[in-house]
Amino acid sequence: MKENRHYSLKELTHGLDVIVRGDSNCVITGVSSIHEAKAGHLTFLMNALYRKYLPSTQASAVILSEAEAANCPCTAVITCSPYSIYARMAAYFDQKKRPLPGIHPTASIGEHCEIGQDVSIGAHSVIGDHVSIGAGTVIGPACTLGDYVVIGEASCLDAHVTLYHLVVVGQRAHFSSGVVVGSDGFGFANDQGAWHKVPQLGTVVIGDDVAIGANTTIDRGAIGDTKIGDGVKLDNLIQVGHNVSIGAHTVIAGCTGISGSTKIGKHCMIGGATCFAGHLTICDHTIVTGMSSVTKSITEPGMYSSGIVGAVPSHEFRKQNARFYRLGKLMDRVKTLEKKMTQTIASPLPEGESHK
């Protein structure tokens, strides 16, 4: 049953760098989108596409910028970072309950493990030997931790997370259900037409404050380690190949595939379904738009895209695609014409005549 919660706006904004213009004592009972909000709801405005809903919103309070506040019909919570402030205020209404500390009777704990204070280990989880789990960490139901895994304090593994042997995870990590960290990378050597497995002898080292979405997989290194920096946020269904390095505070959207030994810098933003070839270097502060194919290293910060932008009718796509494959012949014709024009202009003419 959903728990009914209510707070005054003053409680929700306590300690935040905001200006409240209106009734700071109004009661907030939940959060909602700006066009669906009712009395008692808190909402926010950041995307200009939703500006049209502001004058008619029924919300009791809206988080927005100073520039938008003039058109706000209710109490305004003014900030230069509306989405960030919304995230902190909305956390008061999170219905997810934290498990109580303790080890479920059905969990299996290996030998020589170090389990910190206030750790929760859920039903049917299997913990290998020599595992270290920091204080306040939650291991959800049916998780599997291999031998010599290390997890820092205040981390959370949702149900069915698998960490292979020797994986190291920092503090305050959050792994959603189905995450697999430390499985073997895709390494095979060809010998006379047959493929032979190359041992994957490294591991995965993950920094502090990392969030990994559901069913994302991170392969262990072949020789060295796969590395995920502090503050990295990975969406659902991402494939991170062996020996990949992702710099601090980079965010990557869902269904992205990163081939082995690619190095992505700090503070990058990678759109969904982007593909990276292997052994690339992507510099800090790079933005790659969704569904791009990155086949070469990027050495200058900026925004990069590839492929067809947006969906078009199929007949239009086929027509443009056919034109694309004729570009080579067209270029040859243009070069031939340029050569003829150059020869014509360079050739002498009888006195009194000129090229037209």
C-alpha cells in the first residue's frame, strides 16, 4: 500500500540554494509533471517545450529559473538548476524502503569475509570467500559475489546483481537489477580457422558514487583492468568491453556498446545506442549524440554526431541512399569536368578572343 506523505515547502527546501516566491508553508503531498499536476503537487520547468503549460498548471509549487518565474501562477521555487533541485526535493517522496540490517537465513556467506556494520544481505544471495562489504551496504535478494570482491560503504545492489571474482566497487554505488560486472571479455584467437579463448586475467575497478542501470554488463580486463571512474552514470542495457576506461562523471545512455580498450574521458555525455570501435581515445568534455557510430578517436572537446538524423519515410530513405552510392561516380565526373575546364582556360586563344 502506498504511503501518504506530506511536507511543507519550507521543509522540502531547507538547506537548498533556492528562493521561494509565494507561500513557503504550502503543503506538498507529491510530485507530478507540469501539465498533469494537481493542488498539493510539486513540479518543475526546465525544458522550453513545456513552457506553454506553466500559466495553466494546477501545481502548488513549481521549481524554475528566475527568467520563467514571472509567468508562474503559483508559488515559485527559483533556482539556476531546476532539475537538480527537483531531484533532491522529490527524494522525500521515494516509496522504496531500505531493508533492515542483517543477513537473511537463506543467504550463503563464504569463509574469511569482512562484513561491516549495518549491512543487509537479502534472501538467497551467495557471497564467496574473502569478500569485503563496507558498512551500511545493501545486497539485495539473489545476488552473487565472487571470491575476493570488495564493496565500499553505503552501496546498494538491487536483486540479481552479479559481481565476478576480484571486482572492486567504491562507496555509495548503486547497481540496478541484472547488472553483471567482471564477466569475461570477448577475447578469442584464431588458429587455422578455429577460435580459441584468450584468458581474461584482469578485473573491474569501479570508483565512488557510480550508478549502473539494469542489465548493463561490464567485462573484466584481459590483462590490465577495466576502469569506471568516480561519479560515472551508466543507463540500462549498456555493454562495456574489456579494458575500457570511462573517466569521472561521464554519463552514458542506454543500449550503447563500447568495444575493448576504448578510453572515454571525464565529463563526457554519450547518447543512447551509440557504438564505439575498439582502441579509441575520446577526450574529456565530449558530447556524442544518440545512435552515432564512433570509429576514430576524438581529440577536441565538442559535440559529435554521425548517421542519419531522424526518421524519414522509407521511400525517401531509399532514394537518398541510392544517391549516396552514386556519389563516387558523380565525383569522377566532376573531376573530369574540372580538368577539361582548366585545360580550356589555360589554352591560348587567337588575339582578340576570350574564354566565355
